[in-house]
Amino acid sequence: MTFSEKYKDEIADILSRYPVKRSALIPLLYLAQRDHGHVSEAAMKEIAQLLGLTPPQVYETITFYTLFNLKPVGTFHIQVCRSLMCALVGSDTVLEWIKVKLGIGPGESTADGLFSLCLVECLAACGTGPMMQINDDYYERLTEEKLDRILYDLRSTGTSALKSGPFMWPEPVGSADRPSS
Amino acid sequence: MPKHELILLKNMMQPGYTGSLPDYEKTGGYQALRATLGKTAPADVTATVRKSGLRGRGGAGFPTGVKWGFLPKDYHGPRYLCCNADESEPGTFKDRQLMERDPHQMLEGIVLACYAIGAESAYIYIRGELVLCSKILERAIDEARTAGYIGKNILGTGINVEVWVHRGAGAYICGEETALLESLEGKRGLPRIKPPFPATHGLYNKPTVVNNVETLANLPHILTRGADWFASIGSPPRSTGTRVFCVSGHVKRPGNYEVPMGVTFRELVYEHAGGMRSDKPMKAFIPGGASAPFLTPAHLDVKLDFESVAAAGSMLGSGGVTVMEEGTSMVWAALRLMEFFYHESCGKCSPCREGSSWLVQTMRRIMAKRGRMEDLETLSDLCKNIAGRTVCAFGDAEVAPIQGTLKYWREEYVALIREAEAANLVMPEPVARG
């Protein structure tokens, strides 16, 4: 089944939001990525056709944005923030931990295809650094113990309770997670 | 507890507040919408916002009511509101909290802004990484639509406003309003040459307003409690209201703190954020996100308002305050930010595209103790030739970390270069061969 057949309703819903078709390009690329973990050339061609664009128009757009994977990535795609605010509180150390624990560096994947690693710039979590994003989820205020637990959880259950919920920092008075003063 | 009244963070500070529609309504939510739509003329809403002195909270600080006033009065085609939720300025993490913890506050602001400018469609352009936040917003929009606050014929007034969440895809530049519009149109996020401004030629070439999340979240409060109330808070007449400042770095309690504009950095850092994390004293701070030049502890008594920070040689920007303790290398810190800008330069203008690469290479060389004294001249020269010579403000932003650190910590650059010179002992002379 082709992409457009498989997601017929979702595609129609996305297209209905915009008066100009091309605006649906990024949302449709996300849909393709959700399907495959990356956006394949075939998907790009199909999306081009859906929107009345040429394949190069799709390609020039997708290559501008860092969140699209043009090649397959690991089941769990780890993105460690390296910007100054996280670096001030230890993101370089987090990267070293991950390198040692998984045996991969930025741009690499583990042999079993489970984890891939990359470095990213600021993810808007500067008050709760060091932090990383794995697939859709944020993990903040990382420690080595937390990292071990997250990797263990992902390996064994595919998800981790340590991922961030609705963000608020510092937490209101009375909350258990509030940092001591 | 804070000494002043919280406006934007008030609801979410209540124990058990989930940000759901019933929770928001219990705190008086959507009362501004009920009282305004169809009852106050759109022009009067704009006038109230202008009178309140509200200025954009995204970074540039442009007066919101004035921005709305630039929309053509005699144009009858579609107009658009874009909510800039592409929070990407390093050091800033307030919009994420405002949206994830109290989404309806911003949504009510969006509908009010649409009413004021006559827009029937609003797009929330949110940074792509914030997946949870997008889901929370979409759920909140559904709740509001079901309750009749969003959609067709809102509360029976005949007014239509539809709101959609549109995810960006990982490009800092898309926080620049015209790059945001390009991206929303499905293209590469390259800033447009201005004029024309979005007010006349924005999304799909139609009149458009782009407002930041925090700016919009203030609107229900201004319309409920009045322009005079808002204008009395903070540092009137030019910096009114509160701001949510994001404190990060080497402090005891990093996080978001809402304070009236005009309190000092000292109060923000030492009272709200608990002071330094260890016994090391403060060495430097960035007052308003990565694009704002570094300041020193001598500036701690500068007030957190637009004019005071500008007078101190930096900018209030996006409200991201990053604190660094003694022992932090300022060359390293500037290089880290420079690497960010190098990575994020969109490539449209050559001074920025080529210049950011030169700056990073020169900085890396100095940091690796292979620098030369003339590199300092090269850095200053590059900064001068980038700032003000690009289509958008990115050029000015990318030179800020280097200019700020060169101004106050030049000796750290010199020390690294001296080490390089000492290690190089003798430069071999060319040997004459007969």
C-alpha cells in the first residue's frame, strides 16, 4: 500500500488546514517519518506529487531542517544537547557516559540497531540540563544513575518513566521534586 | 513566596492545577473572551493593548498594540495570526512551560488577538522537538472548540477563529518572524528582506501578525483588568508588566521566575534563583539569551527592563539569563555559543554564512592554543563586517558572544595566544640553497 493510501484520512485532514497546499509539506514529511523512522526517497516523491511540487522542491526543503532523518536511525535515537547552557552543567560528561555505555559516538548506531546517537543544539530545557531527547521524549537533569536506568528501561520495555511530563521548573512549593534551597 | 503578584504563572503555581479547560475556567479563564468578543470594538481592543504598554516577549520588544495597528484598515481579504512558539534561543525555556502547564491562557490570548486584528485563522508555529507540548496544545484546542471558544460562531457572536498547531522541524532561524512565515509556507526557513513587513505582506502575502507565546498569554489579563493596571506594573512607561525570566547555569535553583520588569539582576539571581551553586563567585552572566552580549557582576544592579539592559551594552532579549561562575573559560563559553550560531546560520547572506565559519575556525584555533595575536584583530574585524550587514538580526546576534567576551575578558584570549607563542619557540627561517 502506498503512503497516500495508508494515511488517506490523515493526509486529507492535514491538507484541510492550509489555503496553500505547500504548507502541508512539513506535516506530511513528519507523517512519512513516523511511518518509517526516516523519510525515504520514495516517500518524498509521493509527497511531491500530492502537493503538486517537483521532487527537488521537496528535497531542498527537507534538507534545511535537522529533525528529518534521510537515513535510517536507531529504534531509540538519542540527541544530546551540547549548547553552552547544558555544557555549563555537564553535557560533555553525559556524552562521554553514553559513548562508553553504548560504544558509539555521534553519528553512529549500535550494531543491533537499537540506539543511535547525535549531538544537537539547544532544546529549550536550559534550566534542567544536562538533558537529552530520545525519539519524542525529553529526559532532563541527567545523572549517570538516571542514564543507566533510562537505557535499561528502553532496552527492556521500550519506554521509560523518567521521561519529562508537562514542564515546570522549579516545581511549586510542596512538590517532592523541588530542589532544596 | 514572591513579593509581587504573579500574572502568567499564577494558575500553574496552584497545587493540583492541570491546565485543563475546567481548571482554567475556575480561575476566571475565558471571561476576557466572553466580555470582549462582540462587545468591545476590535479597534478598542488594540487601543487597550497599546495603552497597556505591552511589548513583545520574544526578543525584540516591539510594542504589541502598535504592531497590530500596522495592519491595513481597508483590506478585506484574509488576515493571519501566527503564534511564535519556536522557542529556540539558548537560555530560554519559558514558552514551553506556559504552553504545557496553562495552554488555555495562551489560546484565549490567541482568539483575542485574532478578534482585534480581524483574523479567522491562527497558526501556532511550535518548535518541532516539543512533541509533548504539541499534543497538549492540540488537546486544549479540541477542548476549547467543544466548549465554543474556538471555531465557527464563537459563543454565538458570529465570530470565527480556527487555530492549528504547526510543528517546525529544527531550525533556530524559524523564530525570526519572516523565516517562520517561509517555513509555514512549506519552504526553507530563509528570512525575507523587509520591507514589506508581515503586517502588509505576511503569510501567503496576506496581512499577518506574529506574536510570541508570552505576549499572547498576557492579553486575557490586560483585557480583564485594564490597560492602566498593566501599565502600573514593572518599570513604566516603557517596560510594563511582568516577565518570565529563565535562569540557567551555575545557580542553586535554575528555572522560570516571573518578576515585574525593572527588578535587578541581583534580585533575580540571588533571591529567586538562590544565588550561586557553590562558594565560587559569579564571573559573568548573559542577560537575554545567546544573542545578548555577556555582562559582568559589575552589572548586577542593572534593572531588568528593555532600556536599562540596552544602556549597559547588552539586551533584555528573550529573558534567558545564564550565569557562569569563576573558573569558567570565557573563550570556551563564547566558542560554544559561536558553534551554535555557525550550526544555525541559514546561509542566505554571505557575511553571516561565511563569517560564522571564519569566526568558529578562528575561535577553535585560539582555544586549541594555536592562535596568533593577529587573530584578535581578525575576530573584531569579522564581527564588524557581519553585524548589521545581513537580512535579519541573526548577524548581530552571532557576534554578540565574541564582542562581549573580547570587551571584558580580552586577557583570556591573550593568555591562550601567549601559550601558543611560547610553544612555537622559533619559526624556522627559509634556508638559502645555493
